[in-house]
Amino acid sequence: MFKLPNKPFSVIQKFLIENKVLVYKYLIKKIQYAIKHDIEKIELFEFPGDDTRHVAVIREPEFEKILLDAITECCTVEQYELAAKAQQVLQTYRDKQINTLLNEIKHEE
């Protein structure tokens, strides 16, 4: 998990927007790890706060949308290798969902 510097949120937001490909690369790697290890929630960034811990997270139901967004953005900026990686992770995610459903159906019989 990244620990973001104690900067105004607008500065952090600007960095994230200007470095979309880098952010998506990080997200793809984190999602791939989560899928492999059956983790349903990923902590991405820790924001500094007033004696409290603020953490940006993504949950398993959001994985597919994030990967689709990553593919679109990477193709737009001609980062085709990263788009292919996101596509591979997306396919792994979908395959795992299908296998889970099939196993549930099998156990109901």
C-alpha cells in the first residue's frame, strides 16, 4: 500500500490524474494479487489525517470495472502491453467467477 504525502488532496488528485497509466499498472498488479489469493478488499493508498487513518480501498465487485477502464485507458495512450496484461487479469477474474458459480451449483445437487 502506498502512503501518500501530507499534501492537499487537490495535489494528490492531480498526480493521480496525470499519472493514470502508472496508477492503472499498480491497480492491475494489486487486483491480480487479490484474485490469486482470494482477497475481497484491497487497500490502495493511505492518506494522512488528523490522528486517524484514511485508506482508499477497492472491493472485489469493482475489479471488473477497474480492469475494463484500465484496458480502455491503456489502449487510448497506446500502452498495449499493459492493456493486454489487464485483459489477462480480467479473463482470470471472469474464469474464477464462473468456476465459483459452477461449484455452487454442483454442491446444490
